[in-house]
Amino acid sequence: MDKFNKNALIVCVLLSALIIAFFYIGTALGKSLEGTDSQVVDAAAAVGGGTPHASLYELSQNGEYVGFTMVGILGGFATGYTWSMVFDETNKRGTADG
């Protein structure tokens, strides 16, 4: 691994840890990020004539942010790992060279 990739990986891990630490500290202090999810569900239930109910698996508001952040990080690592295999012209079959 070259120096740039090593430093980029270290920075990504540190920033991710910092984001997760901020969410943990905010939750421990009793703060929550109130969203509009419940308002949207209530409005949709009123328009549809039904009663609002929870989804199959429901995360807390902070859990959603942490979950999506972690999935984004893992997706970025997977994309970065396979980037050269997918987009490198020398490894593709059917090119003019071979």
C-alpha cells in the first residue's frame, strides 16, 4: 500500500470513529436527533385511511445515522478495493491487445 492510500485509510477510520463518538456522547447526554419520520408516517396513514404502525425492523434515530454511516464506509472500502479490477483496461477481455 502506498503512502497516500495508507494516510487516506487512517483519516477515514479516524473521522468515522470521531463521528461515532459524537453520536455516542450526544446519546449519553440525552440528546436525540428528532426527524420527521413519525410525522410522515402519520400523514401517510391519515391519507391512506389506515393506522400507523412500525416497520419490520426499526432503528432509533441515532441508530439510523450510525447504521447508514457504517454501510457507507464499508461500501466505500469495497468499491475502492475492487476499483482497479473493474475499471483497469489491462485486465478486461476483448480489448484490441488481447
